[in-house]
Amino acid sequence: MEENAEPLIKKSDEDEGNSRYHENCEACKIEKLRKSENGIPLKHFFFVWIVTLSAALPISSLFPFLYFMIRDFHIAKREEDISSYAGYVGSAFMLGRALTSLLWGIVADKYGRKPIIMFGTMIVVIFNTLFGLSVNFWMAICTRFLLGSLCGILGPMRAYATEICRKEHQALGMSVISTSWGIGLVIGPALGGFLAQPAEKYPNIFSAESLFGRFPYFLPCLAISVFALVAFIVSYWLPETLHMHGEEKPAQDVREAAWEGSTYESIESQKMEDSVPQRSLLKNWPLISAIMVYCIFQLHDMAYSEIFSLWAVSPRKFGGLSFTTADVGEVLSITGCGMLLFQLLLYTWIESMLGPVMISRIGAVFTIPLLSSYPFITKLSGLVLLLVLNCASMLKNILSIAITTGLLVMQNRAVSQEQRGAANGISMTAMSLFKAVGPAAGGSILSWAQRRQNADFLPGVHMVFFILNIVEFIGLVMTFKPFLALSQDDDVSGSIPDPQIRVDIKRGTSFIH
């Protein structure tokens, strides 16, 4: 069969209304739009960006003021123990998400992405607001746990971002997700830093007797909840990408396959593909290995996020920087701007040259010496301190978001659309378990390190950043073979070829790349 063989049957005018597309199915309209237009779906990407940001903002927005919130709860007996209790509150969200992410992914595969997205944004509005009104330690724990367990947005949004665009734009779609998520993890703490304790910072606007004076950590939570309400409204215009025809998806017949330009051999392969079931996600090693590597890096990033804010606001005598919440907010705001520019202007170009795996490796290699320099930043002061700290924070988060984006691209290319929601649910469950460990472990390690300022080996915060580097190094090692398995579409050294579907006749299982 010649490579440039003509399609078996050319499309006629009658084919415009062929039964492959259902007029009332939003997913069919999106699929038809993808085939007819080569452009980037900017409007849909913008909606994805807004919704993802609303889910990311509450995750780490509490870190700049959590130290002071725990102090005000009067639950810690010693000042050095505050970081430990702060870690438990930070972990509650991730623990809740770990228990339900797989369930939300399965529900999204059955009932659609849009209902889960709308429900999740409303959950943010309710429980993030209640967290800001917490009057004791256990109320803070419970509201964060419920927020994490009931907000299942991220998994379906990852699937959604790859389903609304053509193959060549999927890297950009995942970049939109990871950029929005990463910026949320940075802008959230910035909002928390600027808006917490408003009666103390802005006494001319907020009095001590006002609602924001009696609940000093309510204002940043309220601001994020208002944004989540806007995202809830925006999500109404998101088209559903899961086919909801009320019937089993029919196999592609010869005439439709011929219209796509397929040869006889490729049509027969497709028929065989339709005749065998999808392989189990747990047996999909390219997916599972990518998820495991992703979890290691996410454990590192979550621990770093908690440690950075707690370290910055800790007193100098404990190896911190003695920053205020506003100081931390300023640093993280600048960091967020740098991340946004990198993802919009550079990431897609770099990914097209190096591939997602190589980007992750390079990011990990540069992160290790960067983190090793953090303990020495405490020796600086004034303008030099601010300049060096802002540059270090920006570079660290840019490297983290590059690693995350590359691994997310690999995960979503390892499965078909019918399994993508469940695959992202597995990813979210595993990642949330690791992230649940991050804040608790990070806070405990920081508390322990602050009590050993005069140790002979890695005194004080030197030990904290050394442990972070160990985790980063483990993630780096796991990006190499034989641990990390690549699907046929993932090329370490360059661009990604067009998707292919092949069947392994001997094994009797389908492989979707």
C-alpha cells in the first residue's frame, strides 16, 4: 500500500450531516471544530485558566498568615511548635483531596466534566469562606478537609484542557493548566500576605471592632471566594467535552474512516482496536510511572511552599527572615509575574525543542544548587536581601512549573479520552497523598531544625533545605530509564508526532499512545 494512497471514499455534500456527529452534543461540536480549525481555542483556554485559578488560590493562600493564626489559637505550648501545628492545617486539604480525587475522576468520566467543575467552584466559595471565619484549631482543620475532599476540579480540568484542542496544542493546554495552578499557588499566598490582619495593616480602612478586625484572616479568604464565584459563573459557558449520547459509542465504520483519509490497513487496525477492551489504567506503565515521578516532585513543591512562608516570617534567632505577611506577599507577587511570563512566552517553545522529559530533568538539576543557597540568604539585609530573595523565589517556582507541566503532558498523552478523567483522578489521588505529607512534614522538620541552631552537622535551616534537595534528587533519578517508561508519542529530544493507535495482536490488548 502506497503511503500517499487516496481515501477509499471521498466526502460528499451528504456527509455533512452524517450520524457521527450529534447536533445536541456539545462534545461533538467541539470535535467538529477541532477538525475544521487549526487555530488555538483562546476563549476556551481563558475559561480553563480562570476556573483552574479559582481552585488553586485557596490551597496555599493560608501559608503567610498560618503561623499567626495558629499563634492566635493558643494551641502551641512553645513558639517553636507553631510550625508543626501549621503543617497539620496545611495537610488537611490534601488529605481530603487524596480520599476523593479518584471518585471525582470516575464521576467526570460518566457524567461529564462540566458538572464536576461547577460543583467544585461552588465548594470553594462556601468552605474557603468558612475557613476565614475559623475560631479555633479544629474548625480550621475541618473546613480545610471538607474543601479538599469536595472540590474535585483539577483532575477533570486536566482532561478538559487536552480535549478542547488539537494534538499540536495539547502542550499549550497543559501549560495553561499548570501556569494557572502555579500562579494560584503563588498569588494565593500573596493575597494572604497582603490582606491578612487588615485592622493592623490598614487601620484607616478597617477598625478593630469591625468584622475584619474580629476575624483577622477572613479578608483574604473572602476575596478568593468572590473570585471563585466569578469562576462558577464562567464555568456555565464551558462546553462539555465528554460525548453524552445516551448510547454506547459506535465503532467507526469504513466510510467514516475513509473520509478521514485512512488506508485500508489503518481501517482494519481501527476495527481490531474497537473489538478489544481498553487496558487497565493500573497496567499502563507509561501513565503510572509518570504519576509516581510527578508525586515526588509535588511532595517537594508542597513542602517547599509551606517551608518558604514559615521560614520567611520566623524570627532571625531561629534562622528566619523576620518578614511580615505583607513582605511575603510582595515576594510571591513578583514570583507569580515571572512564572506567568515564562509560561506564556517561553515554555511551549522550549518544550517543542527539548520534550517534556528533558525539561523536567533540567529543572531538577538546577533546583538542587539553588535551594542549597537559601540558608545563606539570611545573612543578607536591606535591598540586597529583597533582590536576591525575589530572584531565587522566581527561579525556583519557574523550574517547578516547568517540571510539573512536562509530567502532566506525559500523563494525558498516555491514555485515551474515555479513560482520561479516571487517569487524572488516579494522579490527583496519589499526588494529594504525597502533598498531604508535604506541609505536615515540612512544618515538623522546620520546627525541629529551629531547635538545633548550634548543631555541628547542617545546623538550623541548613538541614531543612538539605532534606528538600534529597527529595528533588530522588525525583531526578526517577526521570531516567528503566523507571520512567515513555509512550511512543513522548520523545525526550524533540517534538511529538501525530497520535497513533496500534494493536498488539499477540497480547490481545490495545495500546493507545
